[in-house]
Amino acid sequence: MGAVQLRSRHRAMPKNRSHVLLLMAGCGALAFVVTACSSSDGSSTKPSPSQSATAKPSPTDEAQAAARKEVLAVYAGMRTEQVKAYAVGVAKDTKLKDYAADKALALIEGNLFRLRQGGVVFKGKPESTTKVTALNLSSHPKTATVSECVDTTRWIPVDKATGKEMASGNQPRRYMTTGTVRTIGTHWMVVGLTVDKEHPC
């Protein structure tokens, strides 16, 4: 990660602020469109039993759709709580642990530790789009992968003491993040986060 420095009009940032990681968030949405058919004379066309069977979602399809919705909701919750934590430098008064565990939680808490050491917090919030790119409901635990495009243009690092904005060097403002999600007990949790700043989105 590049060194974080004050803009030219501010004082130079101390060395202990040189490693501020930017992990951001947001959430996706599922849309369902229902269409209806009618005959040419305006009367309703009653579907045949075979048509009804074809049109009706199978239990498997319904389970997949419900799981995708839950996964995206948990991922969005994790990001929302992360933004709250980065605004003050600690996760103490957030619900981060309701959504993140394992390596994802360790990564965010590690970043928070470095932010506190550097006297840095974040103002504003990121924007992102997410989608479930993989889902396995047959495995134990159930697993999913979330692909996220993060835009940190309006999520700015600032000096906690002075409120002065800090530059983030040549780091990209838009990049891809991959989230690993799995069930712990009966609940979905984000357990891994991989940031790929080599591929802007």
C-alpha cells in the first residue's frame, strides 16, 4: 500500500501513518419481474398444467434466490459496520461481529489498529455494487462468493486531531474486492476479503 501523505498545503504525515488500508463497502439488489399474457381477443389465456409446472420456480430455485439475498444482506451489513468503525477508529460500538468473522474480521480489526496508530479516521462513505458469483448450498458449511466493485472517491482519510484531509498517493479509487461468505451455525458470515487494486472496475 502506498504511503499516505498530507496534501501539499498541509504538513507531511508521520511515518507511522504510511500504511492505511482502504477496504470499503456497499450492497447489491435482486429484482424480479413478473409478466402476464393475454390472447389476441383480450381474454385471459389460462395456462395449461404443463405450462404452470414450467413457470413455477422449483424449491431449489427458491432456495438459491433466498440464499443469494441473505448473502448480499450480510455482506452489506459488514460493510456498513466497517464504515462506522473507520469513522472513529474502533469497532467497539458497532455490530461488525454480527456480520464478519475469521480472516475478514481479523483484517478489518488489523486495519483499525493501524489507523489508530496513525491518528487517522475516515469521513464520508464508499459506494459499491455487489453480486453473488458462486453459491453452494449442498456443502457443509454452505458457501458463497461475492464480487464487489468499490468506489472510495467519497470515503476520505483525515487526520483525527485536525480533521485535515490526507492524500492517498496513487492508490486507485475504484477496485475489485472478493468476499468469501459461509454459514456458521445457521447464519451467513463474511469470513474472507481479498482486495484487488490491480483491476479497476
